[in-house]
Amino acid sequence: MPDDVSFRRAVASDALCIGVLGMQVFLDTYATDGIRPSLAREVLEQFDTAAVASLLADARARCIVAERNGHLIGFAQASLHEAHPAIVSARPAKLDRLYVQEPFVGIGVGLALLGRIEALAAADGADLLWLTSWIGNARALAFYPRRGYDDVGPTIYAFEGEEHENRLFAKTLRSAG
Ligand SMILES: CC(C)(COP(=O)(O)OP(=O)(O)OC[C@H]1O[C@@H](n2cnc3c(N)ncnc32)[C@H](O)[C@@H]1OP(=O)(O)O)[C@@H](O)C(=O)NCCC(=O)NCCS
């Protein structure tokens, strides 16, 4: 990875850029057939600056940003104490988003963000990190198993009355202590 990529915890003033980068990566990843109203509403709602700011202010949220030359190029966001019915864990955390801007994929930014968010979650007591990945997202489906995540099975992501098949992944976290 280039030396000029750096990582830090997100702060409240990052909400604007996280939201806009989130929209770009979300659309690149999920709007593979073009834009439809349900998808347009979903992306505007999820990545609205106020929505991201309120998420960053949540005591259970953890977020790491990747920067280069003063520009946001990726982020990882997780929620502590977030269970899934198919996951057995005393202290689960959920990886909500791992987004790297397209010009910076494939150079280790995703791996570095994932390692840092895993460490943060573990330091705050999480014993497992889980996530869901759309079955149309071949790159992500290949990425997580190579980083120690087990494919736990199918799950559904629903929004606006639509249902999309996802895979559920989970990894046991080692505590820092
Ligand atoms: C999935 C995603 C997060 C992966 O991030 P990334 O930054 O590309 O990941 P990395 O660069 O760490 O690893 C990707 C590949 O590049 C390779 N790579 C890592 N560092 C490298 C380097 N310095 N030089 C060349 N290749 C490198 C890795 O070996 C890896 O290949 P592998 O999976 O075959 O082992 C990214 O593609 C992304 O943001 N996608 C869009 C959003 C998305 O789908 N998010 C996940 C939703 S569940």
C-alpha cells in the first residue's frame, strides 16, 4: 500500500465526505442495472449527511477512515452489540460497511480497514464480527473468506418491499488482552 495512505478514527466532521463516498461506492456496487426509485431513495436516506452524523454519534458505532492527500478514500463502520438470529455469540458486532473508492481498490486499503475495525471491536469486548454480502457482489464474496470469515449461509436484505439474497459471514475475534 502507498506510504501516503493513513488511517484514523472518524470524527463528526467526517459525516459529509463519508456520506458522499458512501453514495458513490454504494451505487458502483449495487446499481448494476441502472437507477430505480427504490434504490435512489435507499442511497439518499442511508448516506444523508445528518443520517451519517447521527450514526457517528451513536455510542455503539465504530468507524475508521482511510485518507490520502487530505481526501477520504475509504471507510469501515461497525456496530457493537448487534446480534443476528443465525449467529451464536455472546458479544457480537456487525460490520455495517467496508467501502473503498474504486481507484484505490486492490492495494490493501480494504484489508487495512478491516483489520483496524476488527481490532477496535475486539478492544471494546466484541467476540465475533459478522456481515452480510449481496450474492451479486463477487469481489466481496471472495474477499471475506480469504480474511478468515466463514460463510454461515444465506440471508435476506430487504428494503422498500424488495428482497435481495445475501450471504452471511462471521469471524471470531481474538481479544487484545
Ligand atoms: C471489497 C472491498 C472492500 C475490498 O477492498 P480492497 O481495498 O480492494 O481490498 P484489498 O486491496 O485489501 O484486497 C483486495 C485484493 O487486492 C490484493 N492486494 C492487496 N494489497 C495489494 C498490493 N499492495 N498490491 C496488489 N494487490 C494487492 C489483495 O491480495 C486482494 O486480493 P485477494 O482478495 O485475492 O487476496 C472493495 O472492493 C470495495 O470497497 N468494494 C465495493 C464496496 C463493497 O463491496 N464492500 C463490501 C460490501 S459487503
